[in-house]
Amino acid sequence: MLRLLICVEHRENRVSPAVLRLISAASSLGESATFCLCALGSRIEGLAQKVCRYRAEKIYLVDHGNLEHHDPRVMVRAIDAVVCEDKPDVVLFPASADGRDLAARLAMRKGAALVSNATAWRVENHSLVVTKSVYSGRLTAEIRLPKEGLKIVSLRSGVYPPASLQSFESPIIHVACDIPETSDDWEYVGFASPSDRLQDVTEAEIIVSGGAGLKTKENFQMLHDLANRLGAAVGASRGACDAGFQPYSHQIGLTGKTVAPKLYLALGIDGAVQHLAGMRHSKVIVAVNTKREAPIFQVAQYGCVCDALEFVPALIEEMQRVRCQSPS
Ligand SMILES: Cc1cc2nc3c(=O)[nH]c(=O)nc-3n(C[C@H](O)[C@H](O)[C@H](O)COP(=O)(O)OP(=O)(O)OC[C@H]3O[C@@H](n4cnc5c(N)ncnc54)[C@H](O)[C@@H]3O)c2cc1C
């Protein structure tokens, strides 16, 4: 049986939603794996309470004043202390910027096998088989990790649903270790939270996503209007982000976010393999494109060959009409 250690990413005493999806990914291995959680930081006792009912065997806490700010060089030492205590087969990180940074540093420190940006995994003949996109999303590779030795994986958790609460309460283990102060050549300046208040695409059940076909930033505003009415998040292709229509934090695809909403509305998006790599697991895909041969239609359940700039206002108008007619 594989023993997994999941690193709990958090900020300002809030657990990242990705952590619940990683727990789901761990649970998807069924009887083949058990998992523990590991949280690092300063004054994080309250944090442990937030993750203590997700069926983890144990929750390791490294609570130390020198872990107040995110300094990966210091944090990796704390994770190493937990690894020495727990002796897991696999350490799992979210494939966020921080998670990938720590995963690579831990792999170097421990001389461990590393797979970053994985999209799925399974156990086969007692070995972990990890899937990831390669060659700019044109191919999917399956990597069989060695049975022996420590393995480190950072996982794009978007395709796994958030784990649900369980009745079992996990025991909390405090791990003491020497954490040096951040050295002189490193200065913590501060954390800038994203300025936009847009809904996180990785957590949305409906995504209204636009591409370069929307042509201007002003036209993109109608997507925000539609998204507000649907309670949806606004996503974008890289074409749209490169053009400045939407921040990169909302880019979907190989170098953006991986999402699996119930409904993905692709407006003026061509459907390049790199975009499909981030959204093809959506339950229902609706594509609107002026070009009948656009590859997005190959993954869409519903398609409309028309101008998105006409489609969106017409859809909003129809939604208003239906709302006016329905009894309040
Ligand atoms: C290493 C690498 C990583 C990458 N990572 C990503 C990634 O994470 N995400 C990503 O999206 N891309 C990524 N790309 C870029 C990707 O290859 C495409 O260039 C990009 O997805 C194109 O964006 P687009 O579909 O919006 O633009 P375009 O390719 O310009 O397509 C625009 C589409 O809009 C249609 N259109 C035009 N006008 C209208 C209209 N009025 N109404 C309706 N449809 C209209 C056109 O027919 C066309 O299909 C990556 C590329 C590389 C090499």
C-alpha cells in the first residue's frame, strides 16, 4: 500500500481549495493508498482544524515563527523533517507556483523522482502511474514511477472534485525541527493578492470563456455580463490573454489552469491542443465559432457556427425574456 503525504497550501489562514481536490485525488486510489497531510507555517493550529475531517491518517504540523512568510528554501527543510518522520512513498503538492517550486526543491534535496504538472494518476501492479501532457499538449505521457524510493508529484487537481467532510477526525502531530531565519540575501517584501475580484476558474461550475475571436477588451465585457447572470467564472484562451482581454490568472490550458466545470462555453476560441489540455474534461462543452473547421467543435457536445459577438447579446436577451415570463 502506498503512503502519500499531501502538502497543505494555505494563505491568511485559508486552506487552498486545491488541497481538497488533492485529497480527492488521493482517495481515488482507493485501497491502494493511505494519506497524511502536512501543514507548515506560523500560528497554524486553527488551520489543522479546517482539514482534520477529511480521512487523513494524521495531520503533521510544523508551527514555527520562521515559517511566517513563504520562503521556499526554509520551508523545504520543514517538509523534509516531516518526510523523515512519516517516511511516505509519495509527497504530493498542488501544481501551483508555490507547490511546483517546493516539489522541485524537495526532489533535489532528497534525490527523489519528480513528476511536475501531472493531470491524473492511478496505481497499477503496486506502482504509481502518472499522466501528464507533453510536447505542448500534443501528447499525453504515462510515467510509471519506481516502486522503491521517494517520489514527488505536483498535480493539477482541477479534474478531481473537492473532497467531502467525513466523521473521522484525524490526529494532529506536532513536528519540531530547526528552522533557520531567512538569510540576508533574501528579503520578504509582501504578498500582493490578485487585484481582480473575478471568480476563480478552477472552482467554478460554469465557465464562460473567450478567445482572440472576441477581438477587443471592450467586447470581452459582454462575457462578464453573461457570466454574472449565470453565476459563472470568466476564462480565456492564451490568445485572449496575450491580447490583454483577460488577466493570465484566468488563462485555461497547458500553461494556464486545468478546469472541469459542468458547463464550458467557448466563445471565439479556436481549440488549439494547448487550450484543450486544460478544459477537455468539462462535462458539457458548447462552442461558438465562425469557422466550421475550428478544432474546438471536435470536443464540443453543442456547437454553433456563428459570430460570438451576435450570439452573446442574443443569449442574454433570451435569458431576460425567459426570466420575465417565468412566474416569480
Ligand atoms: C507551449 C505552449 C503553451 C500554450 N499554452 C496555452 C494555454 O495554456 N492556453 C491556451 O489557450 N493556449 C495556449 N497556447 C497557445 C495556443 O497554441 C493557441 O495559440 C491559442 O490557444 C489561441 O487562442 P485563440 O483560440 O483565442 O486564438 P486564435 O487561434 O486566433 O483563434 C480565434 C478563433 O476565433 C474564431 N473567431 C474569430 N472571430 C470570431 C467571432 N466574431 N465569433 C466567433 N468566433 C470567431 C476564429 O475562427 C478562431 O477559431 C500555448 C502554446 C504553446 C506553444
